[in-house]
Amino acid sequence: MRRNLKGTPVYWTRFAYGPWRLHVAATEQGLCYVGSADRSYEELEDWACRRLQGCRLTEDAGKLAPYTGQLTGYLQGERQDFTVPLDLYGTPFQLAVWDALNSIPYGQTVTYSDIAHRLDKPQASRAVGAAIGANPVLITVPCHRVVGKQGALTGYRGGLSMKTGLLELERRGLLSPV
């Protein structure tokens, strides 16, 4: 789902913690994007062009401080959830999936079929996977907590090493800054 934001600023910054460098973006309404580890600015730019048509990307670390502060707290093992506002753009099904992800408790995992059942769409595991793959706010909407059958680690937009690191953080309570 696209939204026309012609000329509206979308603020962004490059966030660094330990081994990871990611782009974070927000509108005046809330956090709208947390990028993949160590990907270029073009990943954010491409996403914004597709989802926030006509927006003006504006670098502003100060505007992003509340968001990066909570990300830092999470990655340091001091925070288990996020209270910053979100400004998500997706289809009704995607939004329902992302909402379901937020109900997965810290340190626990569920399967794609578990999410499909929660949505009363037991045959929609693949569609759930596609919606999870489109999650624009990694970490804060915890798609890393979704695994394949028998706990197998499956795809993650941020890469499997990032997913493994996040699950390890939650298991141990702290991401090593390396």
C-alpha cells in the first residue's frame, strides 16, 4: 500500500550499535522504517519511493533520538519492548500480521503457522511469511521471533546473522557490542 506524502519530510539517521549499522526513519506520526544491518542508504530510499511516494528524506539525528534511544536500550538488554509511536504503511493483512508480531513475548518464538492461526487464517502461512518479509520496522516489530517448523531459522530481511543475534540477545539479555 502506498501513501502520497508529496513534499512531506521523512526524517532519517544512520544508527550504529556494535557490529550493526542501520538506517532508521520516522514521520511526524512515528517510526516508519528500521533497515537491515549494514545495508546502504539506497535500501531506505528505495523503500520510501515505493511506500511514501513523494516524501522528502531529511537527515536529522535529533528527530530520531527517541527511536534510536529505545533501540539502544533494547540492544543493551535494558528494554524488552518499545513504546515509541509507529507509523506503518501496508495492506490490511500486513498490518494485522505486524500487529500479531507485537504480541509475541520477548525471548519467545512462534512459527508462521502460529501467526496464521492467530489471524484465523490457518492456510495462510505463506502469506504471513510474505507480510513478515515486508515488515518495515525491524527489531521494533519483532519479526525475528518467527521461525520455521521445529524452530528452524528462516529468512529475515536483515539477514540470518542479524536474526540470530537478536534471538541470542533475547535469550541471554544482551547483544555483545563486539
